[in-house]
Amino acid sequence: MEINNIHSAESASIASSTNCGVTYGYIRVSTALQHEDRQRMAMVNFGISEDCLFTDKQSGKDFDRPAYNAMMARLKSGDTVVVKSLDRLGRDYEEMIRQLDIITREKDTAIVILDMPLIDTRHKEGDDLTGKFISNLVIQIFSYVAHMERNMNRQRTMEGIAAAKAKGVPFGRKPLTKPQEFEVIRAAWGEGELSEREASRLLGVSRPTFHKWIHE
């Protein structure tokens, strides 16, 4: 997991002339093997400097992430959090709504989702209340849709497994076949000439496997 340290708030770039706070970018990929280049480029194009980017390489199933927590600890009233897409922020519907509430209401900061222009709660001249209402509504709708899509994927997976099982498709590990010399080695173990460990080594299997075989 990687955390891009922020050297000072004064060095942060300001993405909007109407926002007097610091603009931070949050990047997340699910594993260390995935690349965050596309998200990072979007942040740079938005005007966020490298020292204001926080990167997690971790699943989005919860918000217990070091970089995210470090960013949240630094947020002050008037700051802005920028994310490439809503699913980069997280994947749990209820917890995402709670975190967005913390960002926008408790922290009194703004949230910008680059792939969803409607989600931009930065203060705007003229109609700030309507803008916030629309942004919050869109956040809840898209979060709910993402939540339902994950549930549907799980349901389709379980239905596929059930259908395959009904057709006799085997699941799980294939059972190991006992080697031809098993009975000879088993007899030697029975006579006390071999220990379970020695017998399993001679058969090329684990000790629990040999133990299971001799008690079948």
C-alpha cells in the first residue's frame, strides 16, 4: 500500500478560483499489480500536484485504508477531494454514503467525481443549495446502482454454480488417487516400522492426507 506524503498545505494546487482551500486527489487500485496511471493523469490534468495525491492499493470493500485515512485526517473546511470515478472511492453502498456525508457535511469540504460532472459540490456562485442537492442525490443513486449490480453479480454466480452442480459438474479439488504402493506402506506403518510423517513422505503426500487415507 502506498501513501503519497503531503509536504505542506501551502504547496497544494488550487483547482478552482472560487475555492480557497486545498485540493486533494484520491487514487485507488484493488491490487499492487494494477496500474494507477490513468487516475493519476486525470488528477494532474485537473491541476492537482503530486504532493497532494493519496494512493491506496487495496480493495474497496471498506474504508480502512492508510492513504484514505491520512487524507481524511488532513481535510479542513473549504478543501476539495477529487476522485476519478465513484467506485475508486469505495464499493460498499452504506459506508460510501456515510463517508460522503463526513466529507461534505462534517468536514465541510467538497467532493468532485471526474467521470460524473453532476457530482461537484464545490461552492458555486448563484445556486449553491440546488447544486449540493443534485450532487448528493446523484451520489446516492449511483451508489445504490453499484450496490445492486454487485448483488446481481453474486446472484448470477450462485445461480451458475447451482445449475452446473445440477448437471453434475464437479467443484472443488479433485480427490487424490492413492499410489500403488500405498497398501505396502500402510502395512509397514501398521507394524510400527514407519511413522505417519515417514509414510506420507514416501508416498509424496501431506501427513493429513495419509492420516485421512488410513482411517477411511
